Amino acid sequence: MQAGTVLLDTPATLKKCIRLIEDAKRDHPQLDLLLFPEAFIGGYPRGVDFGIAVGGRSPEGRKLFAEYYHNAIEVPGININPEALITIRFVI
């Protein structure tokens, strides 16, 4: 699956994940396996430097990193249940 995350919005990313799985299963009924990038949930902030420069970080960068951090998931953790439910619901 080639798709981008909804950066800094884990609940919206989970909804997008479900929609993408439903679309894939509908469009390809014989589908046996569907893979997402390892950092799909939580996001991969490609090109984002969080305001870091050697020896310092800007206040805006600190705020953005904190938001990114708080949208990460822990495994195992409270956010793992939606992913597990997705897997059970869409046994492909």
C-alpha cells in the first residue's frame, strides 16, 4: 500500500487506514495480504527538522516535536486495540 499518513492526527490516520483496507478489499477481492509502511500510524515526518540546529531548538520546533511525539503509538499500548480490530475485521 502506498499511502500517506494524516500527520499529527492518529485517529484520522486509523480512519484512513480502515477506508484504504475497505477500498482494497472491494477493488481486489482475491487480495491475500496488504502491507502499510512501518511508520504509517504515527507518521513519518519526512523533511521536518523540528526547528533543530546544532546546539539548539526553536520554540516552534519543540511544539511540533511534542505534537508528533503525542501522536505516536506504543506497542503494546492503548492505541494498539484499534489496529488489532482492523486486522480482525479485515482478515484478508
